[in-house]
Amino acid sequence: MKLYELIKDRVKDPKGVISDSEMCLLNRRDFLFSETSAAKTFLGMYNALGVTYEMYSIIDFLFTCLCRVDSTSHLRIFQLSSTMTLPSLAMSVMFTDKVERIEMCLARENQKILPIDVYAKVLAKRFALQGDTGLHLSDIGNNEHAVDVLLCNSSNEAEVVSGFNAFRQVKKGLILIKGYGKFNAPNCGEITTAGGMNVHCTLAGFGFVLALR
Amino acid sequence: MKNKKTDKGIEDAIAISQQIDAHLKSENYGEAMIEAEKLVSMNRSPGLAYKGLVHLRKNELDFAEAALVESYQLNPKQHLALVNLIPVYLKKRDFKKAVAFGEEAYKIFPKNESVAINYAAALMQEQKYDQSLAIFNSLYDEKSPKLPILSGLISCYRSLFQTEKSDELLAFAERLFPDSQELVRLRADTFAERDPKNALSSFEKALKNSSDNVALKWNMSLVQLRLHKFDQGWSNYDNGLKPEVGKIGRPMPTLFNKSYMITDPNELDPMKWTIVVVEQGIGDQVLFFGCFREFLIDYPKTILISEKRMRSILSRSFSSCLLYPYGFGPLIDGNIRNTNGFIPLGCIQKKYRPSVDSYISNQTPYLIPDQEKTEKYRSKLLQKTGNKQLVGISWKGGYWERAQKTKTLELDYWESILQLKDYIFVSLQYGDVEREKNRMQGRYENLKWIDGIDFKADLDSWFALACACDRVVSVSTALVHFVGAAGKKVDLLLSDRGAPFIWGLEEKKAIAYRDITIHRKTPEVTIQEFFKSVANRIKHETL
């Protein structure tokens, strides 16, 4: 609540506040921090309740986009950045037994995962094994029946460029870029325009494009 | 020319409506639907209203709702849609909506009997008994009484504790309609608390003719449990999980609605993870935790889903168990291969508490308060009050209005107890107590009110404060379960209007906890005499 703490003496009795060090929304309810939030429950399982508001929002957004997958779905996660370890793990925890098949192409060096208990550890181990199924970045978009999810971070321009380029082939799925709205972060306007993509940038900070073909 | 065309259209629509009415009368729903579709293409709003009505008659409630809502949205004067939305929502057990549409319809058609009955039934479900009673009374004709109106009146009087009137009407109705199954059910419900043995035979009789009546089985389970027929009671108790029973049953948190539920603990694979979900009502929750340690021995891979305010107490009391928040609900399906799905906490009772003996042989305390806080509160209170005996008190209980009326014994009646000078009485009453606080101002120096702890939100501090007392005197409320489960001494005060099943019928000691003495008020003694006798017992007992 850093930003709100700076301004709280100047605002009159807001009915709800969403705030971190970069943004402050007044008169907005925040469902992400309630005890019914699946995103918060997941983050709690991995000792990660202190992550940014953007990360809470990313995980919740991924749950939202994929909440209707079922036992006929084939889900493929392409994690381009090691900073997107938590979102990849979140999808593994959320969807593994819900879909027919889940595959992961994880970044070369994943961030350290800190399971809070035995059960969270079991799921973390399963996640690590899912990254070993032979799925490669070159597979993006090559299976029209699969739902492809691409996760990148705007801090690495090359990663975003290759992500957008690859996403042009995707029939069903989404690309999510952490920090897309940050000042000086690459927006890759030429590539997205050429690919007929409109990147929606959220107030939480990430951008995304959906493929619904 | 144009007018002639319009007139012809209206005439055609009326003719089709008449045909639909005729088909509905002869229960020819297929033909009625064909005609309704024709009407939809001519005039959408009335057509949809008829379509909705056909679906309603066929008990296709989702389709009925969709058609009727659209019809009403297209034309707010589409009364056919409006009046039929009430039974749709009654059947869907969405009573708030049934009341909302009922209110609208009743304003327009106050003399329409079916509108009035449906509206009154919805009001009753929302526990607005006075309003419901007024409507049923306005419809009641003593010379030619109708069963639905009599049933409504009996239920209202029973809910308002006007037992004489409900008994009188029930006997009258039974003479008029001796074969009515509805009256057998009503008799069972009417006597469920007052005369459970009589009620049980009525339930059994009613179930002979409608063995799949979930609501009946749910009500019967509470009677069976009250009579300590735990074996059958716990099995029927699971009917409270079904949507037909609704919110007065055992509704699970909605986040778990889509997940796989197991109700028989014997079906759980101990090698897999088991998710146990707590139930609404923290009193029942604490009672059900009575066998949780035994469960954890059999199923060590257990994840307990609980509300935030219970977490510190539960993690202290059941340290071997993982504790997750409600947000885990949507994650279950993604992990169904390594879990058993979820089991509601109430469902594990059938395995571990099938008899009175199983309760009595397991009366060891199982809830652990925060010792540091307990000692801090105790020494502070003793310091302030001159080292007298501390007695925690609570006089209000129940969540539902009817339960509140059953359980509550207003503080004004507590005079005989509060006059015991050797004790300091600590209010442990949750919720708004300002009214009582103001009324008691200056009347009893030994009655203490604790500021700075939110008894509803900060359960851990409330529990510690209760455990800081030497004993607790309370009506049937969550407090009794908490301190009972901690092994503290409790005097439980029960009114003569009924009590939760676990307190049984005549026992003087609770079966589920080590040290709860039950004081039952009977209709033969006045409330003042009752409190005087409790005060005498406290006075003459060595703590």
C-alpha cells in the first residue's frame, strides 16, 4: 500500500483502495486479496504473498482466461522468461488434472520455488516434471487443437519480439507480457500491427493479446 | 387497411393463447409449446411468457426462468410472466427473487389467490413470518378452508411460537383432510422440537409415501440426532448438502460447488490427500472437530479448508494438518489425481460418532486457546476486580431469526445470577451489545464489558478471554462449544422453545463435552424461577 500511504491524508474516505508502489485506485474493491481468491491461495502455498500487485493480477488473469478448459483441452505453456516461473507453476497447480494434457516449455533457469508445506512440494515436483516433456519454443502455434499460452517479460526486448512473432501462428491461446505498460518498456508496435494484434495494457501493468480463432 | 391487419393479428394471438391454455389444462405440453413458439414469432413478449409457463409446468426451471425473465424485460406489463416468476424462484429456492417478484405481483393482484399464496410462501422462506401470516389470514375462509392456506397458517404460527394456534389448526386440518401427505409432513415438523418421538413416527409415515423427499429426510435427521439415533441421523444429515434444502441446510462454500465431493469417509483413500471443508455455523464446526484428531490418525494427508478467523485456533489445535483458505476450492479439480476430492466436516461424524458411547468415551479437550493471551487476560481481570471468581456470560445466540428466538434469554432475566456478589461476570456476548450495556449501566458493579476486542472477527482473543474465566454461563451459542471443547466448566441454559440436537432431550450433562451442565427451562416454571434455580446451583457449587 505504499502509494496510498503517501496520499491517504489528501483523499476523503475512499470506499476501497487498490494500491502498490506504482498505482493507486480509489473506490475499487479488491477481490485478489480476499480469502476466497484462488490466486492468493496459490501464492500463499509458495511463500509468495509479498509479490507485486501485478503478479497477483497476472495469476488471477490466467485463471480467468483458462477457467473453462476441460477434460478435452490440450494446454501448452511456453515460458519465455525465468521471471514468469510463478505464473507457469500457477497454471500447473490450477489445471493439470482438469485438462486432457498439459505440457510446459519452461525457461532455462527457473526462479527458486519455496513450497510452504508437503502438499505444495508435491505439486512443485510435478511441475518440474511437466517441463521435461520435449515441448520446444519452435512448437508454438503448430497444433491447432492446443491452447498455447506464452509468458514473457518486457524487461527483455528480444524475448518480447520473439514472443509476438511466434504468437502470430497461434490459433487458440494468449500471450502475456509482464511490465508491458512500464515507461521505456518495448511495445513492439511494428510487429504487433503487422500481425494484426492489439495489445491491451492493464492498469496492473501487464499486457496481453488473445487468439480466439 | 392497416387497422384491419392489426385487429386480425390480435385476434390470431388471442386464439393461439386460448389454444395454449386448453393444451395446458389437458397437460398436453408438446402441443402447448408448438403454439407458444407460434406466438413468439407473432408477438415475442406474450409468446415467451407462455413458453415460460409451459417450461414451468414441465418443471424445466432454467428454461422457464430464461423465457419469463426475457418476456418481463421486453414488457414490464407482461403480468403472465411476472406472476409465474414467483413459483419459478420458489422452486429454484431463490427466495429473495421470489419475494421481489411476489411483492410486485401482489401489488397488482392483491385478490389473486395463487399470487398471494406464492408470495406468502416466499416471505415465509425469507423468515418474514408476520408478513406471511397477514397474507394467509386475509385469504383464510373458515367456512371453506383450503389446504394450502391452512398449511401456510400452521407453519407461520409454529415459526412465531404460537403453538396453541398451530396445534389447533393442525388438528382441524387433519380432520378435514385426513389423507393429506402435506399435513403428515407438517405434523412431523411441528413436533420436531417439542415432541421428537411423536415427530419421528410422523416423518417415517410421510417418507413411506415420498421416499425421495430430501427436505423431509433433512428435517428427520435433526430429530433422529436429537433422539441420539446417530447411526441413521448422520446418514440422513447428508441430505442437508442437497440444493433442494437450500440455505437452512448445510450449504457448502460456493467455491466448492463444482468440485468432487465425498460424503462417506470410508470411500476416502488414505494414500491420497483429503480436503476437509468446514461448515457454516462456527458452533457446529467446533462440535464436529470433536472427532478430527481421530480422523487425522486415519487420514494423515489432510488439508483443512477454514475461514481466516479460525486459522490460529485450528493450527494450534491440529498442528499436523495443513490449513488452506477457501480460495483452494477452484484448485481442487486441477489436482484430482492426488486428492480424494473434498469431504464436508459434518460428514466425518458418521464414522467416528455413531453412538452416545462414542461421544462419552472421547470427551477429551481438543481446542487449544492462546495460553499467553489467556493468562494475560486473566491476570488483568483478577487485578482489576480483586481476585474474585470470573464467570463469562452470553445470553444471545442463533443466526436465523427463529433460532435467535429459540436460544436467546435476554439479559434482564439474569438478575438472580448477576446478584451473586462473590463473582465477577464478564460479557462474552458477540455482536452489538450497546443496548444491554446502556440498560445495565450502574445496575451491577460486578458485570464487566470488554472493549477493544471484536468478538466476531478476533475469535482467537475472544476464545482466550473465555478460557481466562473460571466458568461460563451461557445460552446455546458458539461460545459453549468453544469453551466446552477446551474442557472448561460450562452452565448451559436452554429455553423451553427448543435447542440444537446435540443437547438431547433430558440429559443433565452434555455428551459431546467433558464439563457442560445443562439447565433446561420447562414450561411449568417461570423464567425468573428458572434463573433463580441456576443461580442457587452456581452459588452452592465449589468451583
